[in-house]
Amino acid sequence: MKAWNVTTLAEPRDALHLAELPAPEAMPGTVVLATRAVALNFPDVLLCRGLYQEKPALPFIPGIELCGTVTAIGDGVTGISLGDRVIASHLGVMAEQVQVPAAAVFPAPESLSDAEAAALCIGYQTGYFGLHRRARIAPGETLLVHAAAGGVGTAAVQLGKAAGARVIGVVGNEAKRRVAEEAGADIVVNRTTEDFVEVVNTATGGRGADVIYDPVGGETFDRSTRCIAFEGRIVVVGFAAGTLQSARMNHALVKNYSLLGLHWALYTKRAPELVKEVHEQLTLLADKGLVRPLVTETVPFAEAPGAVQRLGDGLTAGRVVLAL
């Protein structure tokens, strides 16, 4: 089978090489999938650069999210049948066939295409846990989403709207403004020409945003504290800006807001039953048309290096998916 291998830590265009590898076999507790689509994520970029928190030994196969068909089932696996169309999140899926733990596999919603289903897991699970379990978002609240045109951001925008919130999205250019609007944002701020702090405070009559969803970090986080509401919640999802912010706890005390961390992968290890429940909720939302991954590019599998590089260079919006 063909698989993309990271053979040296570098920019994705230089790190990724197509290799011919033995097809995987189903081991106890695992299933083998014939890959239908692989959704690209920013961690794929970080893996190529050697900057991700997980640092697999070279060479390794990147890719962490896919839709596929079950072709083999290992001993001890129940509830999964040959031929099932499923989604999964697991490191090493940028290949024609993959072996994944059965616990990481969920039914693909019938309402979604292969490309859309491939992009349902990480961004939407992160958004659901962040907005509902951590921030306890409520109907009528104002949600501010940074990087609102990216994969994580568009998921948060849709989930916020589904929860009954008013959503303000922040983007980096006018093309991305249109993507955030398509995702459902009520107000979109181009951070290169507008001050999101001013827009939020004006739109809320000076109250500020009740929930801020921040996958960017750095200066974006620092400025977000200037437009957070009384008893507001800032959900820290990532550090795409490359700078780790330092929280001013005296400021949090004076303004009575909360800082909430969200690392979705921990739930897969410590509370997998909650991950299953959230997938069921996301499937219901997808079937009702309330969420749908915004796939803006479907790229042939053979063109993976260029697609991952564009993601790393900030030249993509929505979700980019490799099609097999």
C-alpha cells in the first residue's frame, strides 16, 4: 500500500515522501480501514516540523483524522462489522490502509459525505467539549471565536450557533471573512483592518463576550481579556500563533472571568464514554443540518505535501481533505 512518510523533520513539502509499505493486519482490539478520505489538521504541520507534543521516531506516517471502510477486525472487537463506513482519530492515517484501535472508531453519519465525515471528529469534538462541558455556553450568550475561518474555528462557530449563541468570528483577510460567514457567524471581524476588542464591546453594549474560544494564543489571548464579560469564560484551545501567553491572574480576579484549558485527547484516555456520547450528539446535529464540516478543498492523495504546506503557511480556510 502507499503511505506518506515523514523521513526528516522539515517543512511539509520537504518532509513528506510517498512510500510503499506492507498492508496492516488487524491485531487484538484493533480494526483495519480502507481509507476513503483524510482530513488535514494543523498538528500534521507540527508533526512534520517536529514541534508537536507527540514526537514519533522517524520515519513515521502523519495524519490524525479519517473516514474509511472496515476491512478487517481483530480479536475482542465488538459492535463493528466488515464494510462499516466509519470515522476515526489516530496518529498515522495518511495511508491507503490503516490499523486503528477499535475504541477510536465511530460510525460515520449518513448525512455527511466521506470528506465531511473525515473532518467531523477532532474539530467538532474539541468544540463541543470546549463550549458545552468547559464553558457551559447558554442560549443568548455572545461567543467570540478566533481563527473563525479555520477547521477548528468553523466548527466552533457552527456549534455556537446550534447552542443558540450570537457568534462573532475573527479572521485574517476578506476571503476568510466569507468562509466564517458561510459557517454562520453573525458578525465577522477582519483583524488586519478592524479591532476585534472594539467590535465586541460595541456589539455587546460594553458588556463583552460571555465565551471566548481561542486556538491562537499569544497577543490574541492578551487582547481578548479586554473584551471578556463579567463572569465570562476564555477557553484556551491552542497556540497557533506560536507564542505561549502568560495569564494575569490579578486581572482575572478583578474582572471575575475564568480561564479554561481544553485538551480533547485527554478525554479519549480518561473519559472515553464522554467522547462516545459527544459523537452521538454531533451525529444528531449533523442529521438536523445544524453542523456540517466546511470542506473548502478536496485534494488528491498524491498531492498531500503541497496541501499540508498550504495549511502550515496559513493559506487555507475551512477544511482541506485528501481524497482516495
